[in-house]
Amino acid sequence: MADLLRLIEKLSVLVFLVGSMLSLGLTLTPRTIMAPLRDVRLVLVALGLNFVIAPAFARAVTLVIPPDPSHAIGLLLLGGAAGAPFLPRVVKAAHGNATVAAALVALLTFGTIIFIPFALPLMIPGLHADAWGLARPLVFFIFVPLAVGMLLRGCAAGSADRAAPVLSVIGNVALLLVFGLLIALNFRALLGILGSFIVIAAVLYFTGLLLISWIVSATIPAARGELTLATTGRNFGAAIAPAAGSFNDPEITTMIFVGAVVCLALSFGAARWLRHRSPAGQPVPA
């Protein structure tokens, strides 16, 4: 029975990854992505926050609060995984700019596919993994669904508008199923981490990342909220992909899911705070 549940858990992870990225791709067009990315300063700040500061801060947290090596790898994966597919929904809750949010998701997703395979072996001592081995799950489960979604939108925008919400719901249901199975299959282990360093490390990391990104993004006031939310919201789907493909360690996955819970709670909490600080922006596609 446990083997069957673990198989369902793995399939649910795949459905979440493919469903969420495909639904996101169905809402994007090259024009939507490229318009904000003509702002070189916006691009540089976004890349610096997500691929310099975020992973460096993850490394710093593992040094200040030394967790289990597997949990440290999970936090480092989160630190290098940017472009959260739920960013448009968070920005919508913050009354932010839809165009900037869509552009940042695409930019940071592509950046993650390049960053993780080449930077992760440098960040994790003793890791011996080829770049393609780390990149393969990101390419097949992150990049390909996103690209296919954008291609389908270009061919049939009306059908894409109808399909995107359905796929988004499927992805969300799959994520809830993964959370449920993770708790059911690792209940005793999860009880053991309550109040432990793994939770403290996750809270410290995401709270610190929120504050740092808010301060740094002050250099671009017009997109400060979007940059802050884009940096705080890590792409835990992109972190899970190499965790499952290259490490096959349930403790790494546990760290990623604990981080995901903290990340989601803090991101939507920050969105509510930002909503009261700025006027309503352009509506974000559902």
C-alpha cells in the first residue's frame, strides 16, 4: 500500500509541474514577455536578486543554522530555483502589474534552468552530478510545458484562455495531493521536525529574503512590489525536479515542502501588505 501511495505521490509531482507550467504558458505571449524586459535595469536587478542574493543567502542560513546535510541541499535548491508559477496570482493579490509579473516568471524560469545545473555542484560540496543530469528534469518538466503552452496560445488564443484555468486547477489539486501524501507517508518524521532547525531555517530564509529583496528593489520603485514577490516566491517545482531526479532523498523533498509552505504563507501575506501600499495595477491573467 505504501509503495502505491509513493507512486501516486511521484505522479502527482509530475502533474503539478507540467500542469502549472503549461497553464502559465497558455497565458503568455512573446510580446507580453519582451515588453518589460527591454528595461535593462529591471532585468539586472531581477537576476541579481534571484541568482546571486537568494542562493548566497540560502548558503549563509545553512552556515548560521547548520541543518542536516539533506535539508541543507533542499534549502540550496530552493535558493537557486526562481520563477515561481504562482507569482501571477500573488501579484494579482497585491494589485500589482500583470505584464511585469509575466515577464519575470519567464525570465527567471529560463534563468533557473541554466543556473541550477552549473551552479549547484559549486554550492554543494561533494556533489558529483553532470550538468545535463540536473538540467534534464528542468527541461522536460519546466521548460517544455511552458514553451508548449506559449506555442498553443499563439496558435489558438481562445482555446488557451479556456484551458489555462482548468490546467491551473489540476496543478493545484495535484499539489494538494502531494502535500497530503507527504504528510501521510512521513507523519512521524514531520512531527519530529516541528520546532526543529528545518522549520527555523525555512522561516529565517524566506523572511530574510523578503526584507532583502524589498530593500534592494527600492532602486526600481515602479516594480518594487513585483521584484520583491518574485524573489520571495521560489519555484519549488523546479527545486523538486532535480531533487527527485538526481538525489532521490526524501529528506531533501521534505525540506523543499516545508520551505514551500513557509514561502506560500509569507508571499500571500506580503501581497496583502503591498496591496495597501500601492494603487491597483493591471489585472493579472487567471
